[in-house]
Amino acid sequence: MILTIDSTNREKIIVTLGNEKIIDEQKLGSQVLLPLIVKILKKQKAAFADISAVVVNTGPGSFTGTRVGVAVANALGFALNIPVNGKKGKIALPKYEKSKFD
């Protein structure tokens, strides 16, 4: 199963596993990402070991949300020895929005 993470939007986090999609719009930010992954695994009656790859939206997006999503994806890829964004053993790098202060 492929786990998809999109935490680049300030307004919502989207986690997809197989045909199941969970969208969190509570504006709690990236702190709900790991609980959403656990929730979707439970809904699918799956375990972390069932994840075969992780796809993460690397941005551009909000600084914290993008960074957390990419960090979680890379941590899962390392821990489970699975590819992240199609590359095994290589980390995904985030791309951030242009700062409004530049």
C-alpha cells in the first residue's frame, strides 16, 4: 500500500492509504499528521509494515507544514526501509513558498 501525505496547505492535511482518504481541516496544523496516519491504518486494518512506499508533497507550501510532512515521510521511509517519492535510501527535500517579507 502506498501512503500519501500532503501537509503543505495551512488549512488542511490530507493523508491517503489505498482507496481511503482522510482530510483534517481543524486548523491544528501538522501536529495531527501522525495521529491521522495511525487512524487511516486502523480504518484499513493495516499495520506500518503494510506500507510499501510513501509519497509526500514536497511543496511549495507552508514552511512548518511542508517540513513536518517531509520529515515524517523520510522517517517512515528510513524506519520501514521503503522508498519515499520513488527513491529508496534518499531523502525527499522540501520546497517552501516565497516569503512575503522578501
